[in-house]
Amino acid sequence: MLSMTGFGSGEAKTGPVTVTVELRSVNHRFLDASLKLPAALQFLEIELRNRLKDGIARGRVTCAATSAIDPSAAAPRLEPGRIDAAMNLLTDAAGRLEAATGQAQEIRLEHLLRVPDLFTPAQADISRDDLQAAFFAAFDQALAGLVDMKTQEGDKLVAEMRERLAAIENGLVEVRKLAPMAAEEAHRKLTERLAELLEGEVDPQRLAQEAAFLADKANINEECERLGIHIVHYRNALDGGGQVAKRLNFLLQEMHREVNTMGSKTNIMEITQQVIGLKDEVESLREQVQNLE
């Protein structure tokens, strides 16, 4: 099973261009992808979104990419033709100035370097196909790293959930032991109440009928049985692995319902304490399932 939280990065090079991709994922109900691509890579957005859908089921995912050109390849170059043209311009200007002033004019390097557009920036001759290949090579590395971290986090979550599930199972064992007390308490309270109303004269048959009715209302055996079944199904889902977060959420809703019903049927302090503990464990499982993809 996979957690929704993770990070992965990758890097690939094509010619003088290096592409870096970082993937971050946090909890979200559905797949929500945020892309941060430089202008040179924005033509890949549609395919990138499709690959994210194929690789990630849900979560808020941020994909940030950068592309950098090797400085040696990006260094500006001198154009011989431009140098010749600049020298001709400077020589002509110096000659005109010398003729006008009668003073000799010297042309130095600093004068030449001030001529606009003497240098031309290097252009990395990289095709879109090469950029795409480099980007997705980096993306695949990042996705593998992300999935690896999500797997590790998922394994930890599953281990914690198994502990919580075992605690619920142990609590259920205790509730089953205490369940007969609910019927006994119902019978005792009914006897006391009828004795008060009838001033000590109680019809044994009527008392038995009323006691049976109250005992049935206070019977939590059915809830215990259903909770036990839900525990088995939950554990089977964990054993099966895969994307079972929705199924686990449904089972937790049913487990919460059974535990609530147990608490509403009896006021026995010992049972109430166990029910409170069961509720806490179910709620903890709910929080953990929210982290599963």
C-alpha cells in the first residue's frame, strides 16, 4: 500500500541542456496536479498530466521542472564578420575626426568592445524530441523515488493500523465478556422500579416478560458479532494490499456504527469504558486511512 505523502527527484541531460524534475505529494481526496514548467518545456504539459494519472491514484501532487544550459555552451561568441564591420566603422570615424581636428586618432580594444551587437549569444541546438526525452527520463526517476517513499510510508501506516486493529479486537473480547452484565443490570433495575411502583407486590410472570424485553434491548451480542466480522474484512483488505482506502473507509464507518450502538444500549461502567477505548481506536484508524492512496 502507498501513502499519499512522498518526494522524488530526477535529472537527465541532452547535449548541453540538463533537465531536473521534482515531485512532491501530500494528502488530497482526489488527484490534484500542479505543474511548474519553464517555457521551454510547457509543450509537454498534456502528456505529463496523463503520465501523472497513470502513476498516481490520488493526492495533491506538485511537479516542478527546470532546464539549464551548460555555461560553456551558452557563452557568447565573437562573429568575425561583425568584428570586421565594427573595425571599418571605427576606422572611418577615426579618419573623419582626424580630418576635422588635425589630431591623430588611435583605435583601441576598449573602443571596439563598445560597439553594439559585437557578440552573439550561443544557441543550444536542441530539438523538442530531445528535450522531451530528457524531461521524461528525469520524470521517471522522480516518480520512482516518489513511489519508493510512498511505499515506505505506506508500510509504516499499515503496521500502525494492524496495531490499532489488534487493540480493537482485544477490546471486543473484553466487551463480549462483560455483555451478560447488561442483561443482569436490566433485570435488576426493572425489579427495583416495579417494586417501587407496586409497593413490593410484583407479578413474577409480568416481571419475567418485562425483563426479557429489556434484556433484549440491552443485548449487544449482535453488535459484537458484526464488529468482529468488520475486523476480519479490514484485516483481509490490508493483507490484499492495493488501493483499498475507500473500502477501509466504509468498513470504519460500519465499525463506528456498531461501537456507538453498543454504547447506547448499556450504562454499565465497565462496558462504557471499553466502548470509549474502541471509539478512540476506530477514530485513529480513520485518520490513518486518510493518508493512504
